[in-house]
Amino acid sequence: MSDVLAIAIATTVVVLIAGAVTYPIARLDLTPTGALLATGCAVVAVGAGWLLTLFHALLGFTVALIIYLATRNRLPTTKAMLTAGAAYAATTALSVAALMVALSGM
């Protein structure tokens, strides 16, 4: 199997899992159309992040999901989603930065 095919298969699996986890949670708070849009945004972010930063995007997605679940009852839905999105971006960036710092000392 070529490397490109292996990466494509791994990316497809990661994106499908992210979508399968995101849609039921988004459906709790949003209309079906809004849940599909939110799921689509999460899938694109995780898919692009997976290709660019590998597991760092999965760490960011997990943290964002936990933050969303913790804040969805305390904040309006839009603010909870924005908070989770910011957590995704920050966690992914911090994870990559930590890796860069660790590798610079080698």
C-alpha cells in the first residue's frame, strides 16, 4: 500500500469518527441543519488539522469537545461553540508548540 493511500485511509477514519461524535452532541442543542453545519465545520477542522499536525488536532478536538459539553448548559449555544472553537485552536497550537520546544532541545 502506498503512503498516500495509507494517509488517505487514516484521514477518512479520523474524519468519520469526528463526525460521528460531533453530530449527536450538536443535535442536542441545534436544529438538524445547524447540527450538520457544526458537524461539517468540525470535520473540516479535524481533517485539515490531522493532515497538518497529526495527533495534535485530535488532542485539540478532544479538549474542545469536553469544554463544549461543560459549557453548553451554562452559556448560550453560540458562545459555547465559540469557546470550544477557541479551545480547539489554542490546544492544537499549544500542543504543536510544546513539541517544537521539546524537539529543539534534542
